Amino acid sequence: MAACISSSQLPTAIRSATATLDLFINAICLRSRSRRSLRGHSTISNSGLPAATVVSSEEAPASDFLSRFSDILKNFRNESHEYIPEPGAKPLESDPFHYNLLMKAFSRAGNIDEVLRLFREMKESKCDPNVLCYTTVLDALLAANRPKEAEKVFDEMIDSGVTPDAASFTVLVKFYSFYLKKFDSANEVIRWMIRSGCDPDVVTYTTLIAGLCKAGLVEDAWDVVDQMLQGKCAPNAHSYTPFLQAYCAQGKIEAAIRLIESMRSIGCPPDVVAYNILVNGLCKHGYFDEVALLLQNSVSDGWEPDAVTYNTYISELCKVGKADIAYKQLNIMLGKKICPTIVTLNIVLDSICQESSVWEGNHHLETSLELGLDVDAVSYNTIMSRLCEIGRLSWVLKLFNDMVKKGINPNTETFNIVIHSLCKAGKLRKAKCIFTSKGFVADIVTCNILIHEFHMARKFGELHNLLSEIDMENIRPDLVTYNTIVDSLCRNRKFLEAIDFVRSADVGYQSQAVAHLSYWLIRHRKISELISLFNEMSEQGLVFDAQMFNHLIKAFCTFGSCQGREIYKICLVLDKMLEIG
DNA sequence: GTAGGGTTAG
């Protein structure tokens, strides 16, 4: 019998979990995220991809828009005029100032390897990094999701006798609050700053507020605002926007609207970023009419919608199948002389794939290239991910080749799409070859794809070897990881191991992971196991939320327990939940 | 050199 997996041991457990699963019952096909049908693709376009099909107006409400898409693209604003140095570039002068300029440029371009190369070079050439250089490297490491190395660099800065200033302390606050969620340590840094005569500024406090809000600790974040006001450090619009994010994420739209109003009254008027967060929140909860009203009143409310406002609105309209309204909004945006950006283009490309076909989307990608637009990795990823969904491996590889030839650097998402496509086609060995590709850095999505696909193929040994090649130090398991492993265990009827796995989560029971596990237990009529799990959760003080109730009732209905004698099982579980809730 | 918004992958 295989040993139990402790999720507190993850990510090591991700590897060991694979070894414990020795039996898999069925090779269940990957659930396609899409049921979109493709309409005819028998002819071949210049690119070698099937030509886009002509879509009738009855079939696609956006067809009139599509025919004019090329004209609209001419309004497109090419944004990437920022200086990106060539790899291996040398600073103009061998001093900290010029090294920092170059490191910052590489950091902006997301090239952490070049930042670290320069940092190493400057130390080797006895050009001692100053506090600005250290801050650049620290921030670049955090941006690259390498917090452990950032911590070492901070220690090195102190050991070298370089005195940290407010900016470098702020990066340390970000490290503790964003990456480790250790808010006591973040507060300790702030106390350290005060003790050493380097007062935290509005950026320091706002960083802490953003970390707390992101973790859902909104009340603690308000305490920080109080602390700022007591310490004569006035909050600004940046300080309040994390609260807007948190309220919107929690569905507390009214609280977000009230905060926007309060910001006006306390002399800290919300700017376009604050309104964009609200627009996003309203859209995500289906309040599209309210967004229309917000835009209508923008002038009298003292703000001007920008490309992000419309990108958000258009994207969310497309997601809920309101492409016709989305395209009208795009025309309104253009009418207001707001230039569409690369993000607009990518939203529209994705929408074309949904509303028409992936081939039509590809046709418009080609048109964009012909017009000389700066398409990016996301544009390619958008088309490639749809091709992956419909199992068109060869086309995925062709687009991957095309983008590389055009000098567009694939990102981790690109590699993940290619790996996923290869796995779906059963070419697991070729998927493994990706690991040696230049620029490939695996992330948690890579791990999740591998765990799922290799489990389905019952190739546990190979999966184990592959995962051991991944640098796990900066990869944290997420909800999908938990659910993927739970799926694999439950599919193999190892329910007790699945319960142990969820139970041992180092962050305590996660509501969504428990809901996912409950689905399997209900499906397999493991009601007594479910109730004992709830008992244990109740002892640990977990409270059930409405989402959990909805999820479980749905599971019972799906598996036919809502009729006949089995109804008592639902009553038993609901009683238990109400008792805990 | 440090803080808040929109697109793509599991």
C-alpha cells in the first residue's frame, strides 16, 4: 500500500505523489474547455494553416465587425519602443550608475539572467554595487518569482556594509508580505526602519497594505492606514486601490463603490486606475449596465476612461458571449480617439477564435503581422492555446516555429501550451525535450500539466524523473495542484489517501480543495467519510461559506441523491454543515 | 532603484 502524501511536504510531495499512485482505472480524456465547433477548414492559406471560413451574419453577430478588423488595426498603437539591450551588453562606464541603468533595462524586459550576469560582473571587477544596484537586483529577483535568492542578496547587502534606504527596505516588505505572507516580519521591517532613522514612506506602507489586501486581511490593512495617519504619512490613491481590489474580489461591490465615494470626500480623488478596478469588479459580477452608467457619468465624476478601461469592459463582455456589444464598445473607444493597444488586439483575437474559429483568429494574426504591428507572445499563445484545445498539435508547433523565427521570445505560457499539446498527442518524450529549450523555466502550471498528463498515461516513473529536473525552490503548489492530485487519488478510489492529502495542507483546510474532494466523496457515496472530515474541520474552527453549500448541494443533485430515500444523506451533511457554520 | 488597473497556458 502506498504511503500517504502530506501536502505540507509539497512540492516534494508532488514528486512522491506520483510514485504512490500505482493503479489508474480509466484513461479519461481531457475535458475540453470548449465545445466550440469549427466550420470547414479544407482549403489551405498562404501560411499553410487552413483558411478562415466566411461566416454568415446569422451565424456570427460580430461578422460585420470582423470584415472591418483590418481597418481598425490601423489605429493600433505600437507600444514597444522601450530600449531593450542585447544580451551580453556592457555598461557605457564601469560604475554603479551605468551598471544600474543596464540592469534596470534588462529587469524591465524580464531578463533576470542578464541582470544577475551584470551584478556578478560588477562585483568581479571590484565595482562595488551601491544601494540602488542592490534594490534593482532585489526587485528583479522578486519579479522573476525567485524570493529565496532575493533574501540572500539582501543579506549580502547588509554584510557588505551597504546601508539599506527606504526603497530597499520597501522591497524587503514586499518580500515578506507578497511572497511569504509573513506580515509579522513585514511589520518588523517597518519597526527596524523607524529604529534606524529611515522612516517608512507612503510606498512602504502601501506595499504592506497591498500584501494584506491580497491575502484577504482587509481589516489589518485598515489598521495600517490608521498607522499612517497617526505617523503623519498621508495615504494617496495608490494606498486605497488594494482595498478596492479586495472588495471586488470578495464580491463586495457596494463597499467598493462606497470607498470610491469616500476617496473623493477625503481629498484623495480616485483616478482612472481606481475606476478601472471598479469596472473590472462590476464586469466580473455581471453588472454590465452599471459599467455603462459609470462610463456615461465619467466626465461629471472627473475621470477619463482609457484603453485599460475599454480593454477590461470589452474582454469581460466577450467572455460572457456578448461579443456584439463588445465590438460596439470598441467602436466607441476608437471614436473617442483612444488607441487600441496590444492587449486590445489580443482580446479581439481571442474573441474571434470563440465567435468564429481559430483559423479566422490566425488569419487576423497574420493580417496584424503584415501591417507591421508589434504582436507579442500573448498573441501567439492565444491562437496556440485554442489549437491545443482542438488537438491540432502540428499547427501548434508551426506557430511556435513562426514566432521564434520572427524573433518573438516564447514565454513560460508558450512552452506550457506546447508541452500540453505534445502530451495530449501522446508524445511525452518530445514534451520532455522542451525542458532543454533555451529560456524555458517551468512553473506550477507546467507541473500541473505534467502531473495530470503523465498520470493519465500511467507513466509515473517518467513523471518522477521529469519533476526532479524542475527547480522546485520557487514553485508553490496551488489549488489546481491539490485538485489534480485529489482527482488522481479518487479516480483510483484511494479516498482515504485523498482525505489525508487535503487534511495535511500546510495552510490548513482550503475551502475550495475541500469542496473538490467532497464532490468525489458524494459521487462515490462516501458520506460517513465526508461527515467525519467535516467533524475534524469543525474542531479546527473552519466555517462553511455559501459557496461551499452551493457546491455540495450541486454535487448531490448531479449524482441523483436528491430523490427518493437517499435524500436523508443530504440532510445529514447539511445538518453537520449548519452546525459548523 | 520601491506601491495600485486590462489580454494568453493547467
